[in-house]
Amino acid sequence: MPYLTSNAIELSITNLVSTFTTLLCTRTAFPNATNSVGMPPRTYSFLKIGKGTGPNRPAALIVAGMHAREWAQPDAVLSFAAGLLNAYRSSGPFTIPSFTDSTGTVHGPVVVTAATVKAIIEHMDIYLVPNANPDGREFSMASAANQLWRKNRGATPTPALGTDLNRNFDIAWDFDVYYSVAAATHPDFVAHTSKTTSTDVYIGPGAFSEKESLNIKFLLDNFPIGYYVDLHSFSQLVMHPWGIESNGTNSSQTFRNPALNGTRDGVLGTAYQELFPNTAPLRLLDRHRTMVNSIRDRIRDATGAVYTAGPSLQLYPCTGTSDDYAFSRQFNPATPRTMHAFSIEFGSVGEGFQPTPAQYPKVEREIHAALLAFTAQIAVWNGLVPSGTTPPPASSPICFVATAAFGSLDHPDVLFLNSIHDALKQHPLTSNAVSIAESLYNRIGPQVASYLEKHEFPRQLLRQVMFVPLVAVLRRLLPGRNRDAK
């Protein structure tokens, strides 16, 4: 199975538009052609999927191929787009077929209903950048010696070519300004963010110095995008911001506060934690946790792979990343639109940056599962999924209402209820009954949760009258489960 070249990716985008007409998808050339050393300028494109118009349509941006050596994501994004469009045209579901792992265990199939597919296509817009670093990909594919090339092919102040595009976005870009000397020179930081041009993680001569990162900014500037996800390889991680720091609630601890320049501590401690709001009614941090858990669980359903969900800092600390930048825009008075941002590291160490033909179908399933969960969850949050259909699960179905009632996905009582649900789901005597209950619960859970998040009195009433007494009784009956839920 040869991976698609940059030219083949452009042709695939053109073919999708030709097949499904401009009523469903459109191809648009980016305004900035590449500016690579030894290569002619390249004009490349993004794809928009969606049918219909309107001022309140949610919009999502999916980016792949930012790192040149990560070959699988661009191909899988294109096959995801084709699968979604085919499902809509046939008025059918999007189905990821069953997968049998190396132990003989069968996983899946994973199905998103026809009604949910219809809601996604007709009531939201999806912008896809299948190949965010086309010249870097071309160079990486040119020979075996180039296969691990990560950066673009832009000029730098020295003969060492290339900038890490995912360090070139304007979020704490000049880390020497933002961090203490001890934090900026810490080995864990230096290994992943650098001003040395010869490194794989060179941040570039300036924020947005590269045409490719400017093109992502163009999309965020010119379209009403409220959801962003960046696809990478390989660590089996589903992440939300921040990657620049750990998450906190102190409103003064923000990258926009110059009084803290030179004092941020990065990985050295917790004196500084980047603000991540979680106040009602939006509860932004909880929404991000719900999304990463939903994606994690849908991947597990598809292939059995167990991904870890959490903030980007769990991978390593770094600045200038596209997901942190997309998320940060909502704190800028000039671009105050609410933003949700995520990044995903697909595949295991064994599957690497370029899965073999035997490995690729599994990784492709995981990418499809993640993008289905991502788009379907947006549809649920925005009330697009019609009544009577089944939206994607969160980390477990109890999360929808319990999280809204308690105000946090990490509340001890929510964790306790989830642990009971998981135990019942896994027990052979109760698993079928739980599955039936889930199918009913999922039809109304998101709508109830959405109502509770917007209305404080019924939220508190349900919490005190139903959930608090229920948890108290269950804790008394199941004392061992209290330890398991910590």
C-alpha cells in the first residue's frame, strides 16, 4: 500500500469534489504558496464538507500531515471524508468494520447512525487540511535517507533547513520571554522546543514565519471555526490544552499577562498554572475532558487500543503548537470566539510514523473512530442530533447528566458512579442489561445535560435530590468500590 504523495493528495481532494459536487464539498487553494529551498512554490488546498448555510452552524477544522514523516494521517483523513460523504449520499450509517486483534479478540463494529451523519453534513461545516506540510512530505518520501524528516523545507538563518511547523504558532512562541531561565533550559523542555536551527524542533525565525502555519491561521481568521483537532503520530494519546503549562483556575496566570514574563515555571513546579476556565454555563474544561474521553473510548471500541486522555503537557512541554494557539485565540479580545482544541497521537511505538501495509488498516480505523467521535460529539453539544437517535458515548453514559449535575467530570461522586457502571458493563451477568439501558439513556442524556448546564436551580435540585442520596447509599453498600474510584 503506497502512501499518497503530495500531488496525489491534491488529486484526491479534486476527485472528492468532482464525485460529490460543490453542494456537499468544495476545494479551496490556500492563499500562501510554499516557500521551500530547492523546490518551486507549491499551491495546495483545503476541503470543506457541509450542505447548507446559516449563521449559527458549528464549524470544525481537522489538520493532518503537519510533520512531514507522519505519513498515515493524510491518507486516513481523505478516506474518512470519502466514508462520511458516501454514508450521507446513501442515507446510511458510517460503519467502521469489526477488527480482530493479534490475540483473536474481535472489536467493533463502530457505527454512527444515518441520522447523526445527516446532522453532521447538513448542520455543521468541516474544514479539512489533509496535508499541512506538502513540501516536507515530498522530501520525506523522496528517499529512505529522508524518511524521518519532520520539518518543512523553508529557509532558516543558517544552512540547516526547515522549521517545525508545530512550534511556529504564536502562543508563548519566544519561550525565553515567557519562562524562567531554569524552566526554559530544563532538559525536558529543550528536548522538544529549540531555537537551534539544526534540531527537529526548531521554532523558526519568528512566530508565523512559515507559509504553512500562516495558512492554518488564515482558516482560523476567516471562518467561524470553534473546534480544532491536529493529528499526529505516535504515542496513543488524546489531548487537550495546555501544552505550555499545567492547567489552572487563577485568572491572572495567563500568557496575556506580561507581569509574569520570566517567571513561568513550565515543568518545574505548580506555582504557575495556565488559566483554563471551567465556570458555568460553558464549563470549558469539562467539555474538553468529555471530548477526549469520548474519542479515547471510540478508538478502544474500534481496535481495542487503549489510548490515554488528558492535557497535552502529559506528552511533553512545548510552545508554539497549533492546538494551544487555536485554543488561545478565545482569550484575545480581537478574536473572542469560544474555541475547543485537541491533538491526537495515533499509533503505537511499533507502528511508528509510517505504519506498514499490514499495520495501516488498524491505524486508519483509529483515525476514523476519533474523527467520528469528534464530529458526532460536536453535533450532540450543538443539539444537531435529532431526538430518538444515539449519539456517541462519553467516557461512560452516566457522564452526561452526572457531570452536569456535579459540575465536573473529575468530581469524586462522578468517578464513583462511572466505576460502578464500568464494573457492571464488564460483568457477564449484567453487561447485556447495561447495554440496553445505555441505548435508551443516550437518547436523552445529552439533551438533559445541556439543559442542566444552562439552568442552575434544576441542576442543584437534581444533584441534591437524586445523585447525592444515590451515591451515599451505594457507598454504604459497596465500601470496596470507594477505594477503586480514587
